[in-house]
Amino acid sequence: MKRYITGFNGLRTLGVVAVILYHLFPATIKGGFLGVVLFFVLSGYLVTNSLQREYEKTQSINILKFLGKRMKRIYPTLIAMFFIVTPYLFFFQKNLLQGLRSEFFSSLFSIQNWWQIQQGNSYFTDITGASPFKHIYYLSIEGQFFIVWSILFLLLLKFVKNKGKIFIVSSVISFISVLLMAILYVPGSDPTRVYYGTDTRLFSLMMGASLAIIWPMNKLSKKVNQKGRQVGLIATIVTTAILILAYLFMPAESNFVYYGGMWLISFVTMILIALIAHPALPANKIFSNKFFDYIGSRSLGIYIWQLPVFALSEAKLLAPTAWYNILWQLALIGALSELSYRFVEIPAQKFDYSNIMDIVHKFITGGNWKTRKKIIQSACILVVVAILSMIVFSPASARDQEILQNKILAQQEALIKEQKQQANANVSLPLKTVATKYSVEPVIAEEMSKKPILAIGDSVMVAASSNLKEMFPKMMINATIGEQAATGATYLESQKNNLKNYDAILVGLGTNGTLTYGGTNYIDKMMSLAGGKPVYWINVQAPNKPWVSPNNQQLAEAAKKYSNLTIIDWNKASNNQKSWFYSDLIHPQNEGAIHYTSLVAKAMAK
């Protein structure tokens, strides 16, 4: 008999809350992305238990029936999400329609993770804007696992038979996957390839599968002595604490994550699953309550809906992570999850799909087409067709997105390396060549080559960093993807003892959010920290970002307030110059980076 373990809903709650908090506060909940590891290990355990139980009853596994059950559980909510989000994109955020067709069909065929790798899309940065679909990689990896593992496991049960040997095979597969992650990961680079890859994430699923082989939930003893229960309680507290600490403090950019850290979290999760699965240990009771049962039972819908809500809200809100905005976003996620659970997920699991052709035939041939029911049904079909048309005829994804991300990430990697080595040597190009390239007088190029500048910026500055270093060989650049004004101010404060070494400060912040947040005006704060040094602030060019106009207006007003503040009007200079930018119209490329640097040099020469 199948045993329902309520504590697993507590685990699902822990995992989905970690993921949500990571998407809201990536700088604080640094390891929240590891919540997906919990889902992988738990899925591997439950799926293998189910397959093993069926084989013991029938000496076979109905693979098509097994895959059908998984599709009935996952696909209706997934498709519903696409069908709700697509009209919103069509009417309010057409820029995100690019690549929607590929997003949709790669999700349906469970290959979306590989499609994202092929596109060069990063899970950890939003250089080209937050995608509402990038989290679907998880369902694609699981879908591939369901197909391959169900077939392989059946063959192992048929021909190997011995559970110990099958355990060894699954453990070897897991080890190979861990090894691949370590081999393919390149320290200092964006880890998306190993994060999205089925080959490099398979070990978490296989660890859950291995546990099911030696720790089947239906065959565990119901009797454990007092000492065993005490040990089980301590182990539950310790493993839970390790997971929570990892969710808080294990950042995605840490080399440790890919050199065994993710395996360690998978192993700790596997131990916790084993503790919860045991009927005589207290772990199941600890993770069982009405709240956990509610969230856990709806965790699929919550996971599917959370990123579209966050990503689409971020594009329209000045302060998406302000507490009042977080509250309504969480409420919306809860409402969408509840509605999809009640009216999509549960009905879809109960629906008899073998009668589809009969239902279609009756709809076409039976009844009066003028009845209210037929009119409503016909209208619904037309809406579905219209949405499918929006998806099918959506524009292809821009091919230069991969070029943009690779170039910016490579340049940031070079900057980090340079900062570590504290290389401050002059560039070797003759100054006249530099002057010609950037359309400035040779005397200006000579002056800039001698100017020690402290530059603080975001990914826009990263994109132009090579050009800036060519014009300003003594410039110290601290530019980071996703940089906010608050973190820029923190960095400037850390450099207060070194400011005497610089003639001026160059700031390029405001692309990623408002310059006033939480009651703090970060322009005022940075001007205070500048200690009277000349500050040159490049204003913002980022179409469709709601904070651009307020930020630029605030900068213009600040320039009137501070005599040592000069605003470099990049917004005006680059207006309608699409050829200067990559397709996001935010990050300068080639000609645009040259004009960006020239504008800075001319402003500082005045």
C-alpha cells in the first residue's frame, strides 16, 4: 500500500520559500537557489519508490502510464501559466515576446534548459532583462530524468535484479555527474552552463533514486528504541540547520558550490528525506502541520507562478522589493497558485484523457450552436487559438544576446583579475591613436592618460570598461553586473582612505533601480562620501525602465545643489542611436562604447 508522508510537504515548503526569497533578495538569501536541489533529491526518491513499488507488484513498469501521470500533474499548470502570461506580454511588455515560441515549445518537450544554454542566457544575471520563464529549466531536467531513468531502472530491475548492484550503478551515475560539474565549471565565469545542464545536475536526482533503492518508504521498520529516536531528532535538527545556513550564505558565484558544495547539500537533503520517511522517527512530525501541508501541496504552482510575477512586476515598479510591493506580489502568487491548484491541477489529474476524441466529436456534431454553453465554449476556444497564435508568431530571440552576455561577463572577469593584481600600468597605444579613435584633441588624450580616476558603475560601465581603460589607463574601475546605488555607496565608503589618490570620481549607477530607496538619497550619500572631490555622474539610458526619468531628473537637480557634481548626459547623446547598443538598447557595443568614453573624456576636460 502506498504510504503518504505528510512531512514531505514541509520539505517542499522549505525549498519553495528558499527559491522565492532568493528571487526577491539575492544579495541576502545568497543560496536560496539551492532550494531546487531539495526538489531534485525528493523527486528522485519519490519517483524511484513509485517505480520500484509497481515492479514488485506486477514484475513490470508501465512507462507510458508513469510518464502520463507526471504530464497530467505538471503540464496543465505550466501551460496555464504560459496562456496567462502571454497576453500580458503582448499588450504590456512586447520586448519579452522575443523567443517566446522557443520558450514555450522547449518547455513542452522538456528541453528548455538546453535551449537556454544554447541561447547563452544566464540564470544569475539579468543583463538583458529578467525573463519570466528561466525557472522552467528545473521542470525540463526533471522531465528528461523521468524518461531516461524509468527506462533504465526497468532494465536494471529486469536484468541486474540485485538491489545492491543497482544501488552501485545509480551511485556511479551520480558520481559521474558530480565529476562533470567540477570539470565543466570555469572559476570566475558565469556558472549557468553547469547549473542548467542535465548532465551536471543529474546527481541530485540520482542521489534521491539511490536512497529509494536502499531505503524504500514502505519497508521501513515502525519500531525504533528511545536512543534511536533521540539520534533521529538531533540528526533532523542538524541537517535542517545546515540547509537553512546554506540557503542564507552559499552564493552562486562561490567555487565551492560547483566543486562539491551542491553535492554536499544534496547529501544533507538525502539524509533529511531518509529521516522524514522513517515512520518511527520524529522528523515527519516536525515537518507536518497545516501550513506546511497547504504550501507543500501547492508548491508546484507556487514555483511556476513566482518568477513571472516577480519578473514582470520588476519591469514596471520603481521599488519592486519595497515591503508594500512584496506583500501584493506574494498575495498574487498565492492567488494564482490557489486558482490553478483548484481549477487546473486537480481537475486535470482527475480528467479521463481517453475520452478527448468523444468530447470533441460531441462538441462539433451535437446540440444547438446558439445555446449559452456552446457560445461560451466557442469563445474559450477562440481565446486559446488567439493566445497560441501570439506564441507561434512571436519574434525569434535576438542572436546577439549571447554575444552581449559573454562580452560583458568576460570583461568583468578581466576587471576582477585586474583589481586583484592591482594592475595600474599605462596602456601601450600611442596617445595620438587614442585621440583619433575617440574624436578628442591629442592634448585631451594626454591629460586623461595621466588622470587617476575612481570609477563605480554597473553592467553598462562593464560593457564600456575596455574603452575607458584605453582612454584612462590610470582609472580604477569597480563595476559589477546588477550594481545598485546602495552597494555603490558602500564601496565608495570603503575607499575613503584611498580617495586622496584619485583626482576625481566617475559614477555610472541608476540602470538597475531608483537612486532613492528606503528613505535614503544615494546621490546625497555618495556626494557626502566624495569629500569634495569632483564627481562625474553618467546619467541613465535604459528604455522601458520606469525609474530612468525620475533618476535622471534627480541627478539634474542634484547638479544644481552640488558645485562639484557634473552630469554626463549619456541619455541625450545616445538617444535614437540604436546602432550604438546591443538589442536591449541599454548596453553600449563597439561604436557606442567609443562615444560613451569620448563623452566622459570631454566632460572631464572642461
